[in-house]
Amino acid sequence: MSTAGTFTAANGDVYVDKKRHFWLISLFPAFLTVSAPLLYLQTGNELFLWGLFLIHYGVFPVIDMLMGEDTSNPPESVIPQLEADGYYRLITRLHVPVVIASFIFYGWFVATQDLSMTGYLAAALIAGNIGGHGLNVGHELGHKKNKLDQWLAKIVLAPAAYGHFFVEHNRGHHRHVATPEDPASSKMGESIYRFALRELPGAIARAFRVERDRMRAANKSPWSLDNNFLQTMTMTLGTYIAMGIWLGPQIIPYLIIAAFWSMWQLTSANYIEHYGLLRQKLANGRYERTQPHHSWNSNHIFSNWALFHLQRHSDHHANAGRSYQSLRHFDNLPTLPNGYFGMFAVAYIPWLWFKIMDKRLLDVVGGDIAKINMLPERREYLINKYQLQSDAGQLASA
């Protein structure tokens, strides 16, 4: 039995979801982005556009530090009720029209206002943040089994030109995560910029192959519109053509910049979520089952509210079917020192990222090189720098 945030299990367990209404904070970043062009329309000052980046990458991490972490979990006995509560689904679905409307609004804004080149760039990049938020919403919806949520996931991914994520994430990344075979799992010693050159094309190619093989297995043409890869690409193309017809050729740079920056948000998340972590290969040649310790976790309160518990990534990969409100904290996990907003900014400065995260990675694996997903080209350098050990306790040879 449940009533507005209070859940009572058959065994008598009572759980009050104190975060129930705070999930609405997930709408705050989207509404904040729309405020910038509205302030520009009132003042003509383009600094309001650039100010949003200071808020995202400067203010939000400070809020995370001040609010701290939340390690509370709902009892397992109430999970079925949490999963069945339509309130949580409604919030994620509400984001779909918000993301689409915001992206279109920014397109109208850059096409009709007399912006400088830097102002145009700022607006397009903010639209990329909106598209990146759409990717997170699509991530949550795309894991659901019902057709409505799956179609909403495809729709909200369209502005980012990253609809193939619907295919690649569920049937590619989740299968190969934390292995050298996964283009979406970063390796120790790999900068985010080098990672992006591998991850962005790798994800597209894997999504194409996955759907091509699925179509062939169903005795259908790979070019059938039942192909989810083609469906999502068609949605993006249709959206972009419609905006081009409506707003003219001046919208083209906006679409390119916004799409790239949307993809960059996902690349940033993928980079920090599994850095250097490695699933072990079993005697039969397969990798061990994905466990919570194969993902970097963060329990920072504000960014988890804003991102639907995306940062409880450890439980998500170990139990992909769980909805965001049911994801759990585990003790002794690989843990990020800040939320995603702060860690993105750190990742953009490779020497700082390596300084902070390499030490954490080595602590997690006990310095055992056999438990590290390492960039082959940096292997000898990293072994010598950190005096890495094999699982036999001997200094690993390069």
C-alpha cells in the first residue's frame, strides 16, 4: 500500500520517500537555461548567456559540496511499490516536451536576434546542454519496457542527433561496460579528448551493427523502418529540416554546434563513469557479471536530484531495470569526489583529472594492474610511475 510518498510493505516495513518532491529539481536546469535569453531580450546583454556556464560548472559543484551526500536507501520490501508509482514516471515524461520546446525556443532565438558571433556560440552551446539533459532523460526512459516510454526516449534524443544511444547504450554499453571492447568505457591514462575520438564514432558504429544484426535475425531488411537506428536518425533529420525551413539557413550552425555539445555532455558522463575500471575475464572467455564496483559512484545530493540518480551509476549497471527512485547506495564503492557537474569540469583539464582520479583508481584496485582497464600506449609509463603490481605481488613488466 502507498499514499503520496509513504509506502507500506506487506511485512510491515514503512518507507517515506523524503526525496519525492525534490525530484522536481530536475526541471530547474532546463528552466534556468531558458532564463538567459529572456534576460538578454530585456537587457541586450550577452553576458547572461555565458553566465550559465559559470553556474553549471562553478556554482552547481559548490552546491554539491555544501549539501553533501545522501547514502539512504529504500528497503527492498517497498521497491515494487516505488516502481509502480506513476508520479515518478510522470516527472521523467514531463521533461520530454520541456526539452523539445527549449531546443526549439533557442533555435528561434539565435535565428531572430542580432547576436554577435560569441553570443550566437553561447546560445548554441546552452542548447547543447539542453540536448545533453535530453540524453539523460532518454537514458532513463529508454530502459523502460513499455512502448510509450521507449518512443518518448527516441523523441527526446532527436535534438541531440544522438538517437542511436537508444540502441547502443542498452544493447552495447551495458553488455561490454568496463572492458577494453567497450568504446564507451574510458581507460586509465586516456584523456577525455582522446576518449571522445574513440567513443563518438565507436558508439554510432556499434548501434548500426546491433540493429543490422537484429533486422537480419528477424528476416527483415537492415533498411526497414523497424530498425531503431534508422528511426532515430530520421527523427533528427526531420526535426532539423523543419527548423531549417522555418528559420532559414542561419539555423544551420546552431544545429551543428548544439548537436556536438549535446554529444559532448554524454561523452563527459561516459568518461567519468567507468574510468580505468575492469571486469575480469573468466576461464570460459566471457567477462564476469557487471557488479556495482565496476562503475564510479556519487551520492552528492543536488546533482543526483537534477540528474535522476544517474550518479548512482553503480547500482544502475548492476541492476539496469531499476528506475531512478529505487537506485541504491552501496558501501566501499569507487566514489567520485564531487557530482557530475564538478567532475566534468575536472575532466576537461587532463593533468588535473589524472592527478585526482589515478590515485583513487589505484586505491580501489589495491594497485593491482590486472584490475585496471589501461590505455595500452600508456601502459609502460603508468606502471613505472605508480610502481604497479600484478596480482602475484610482483612489479608488472611492460
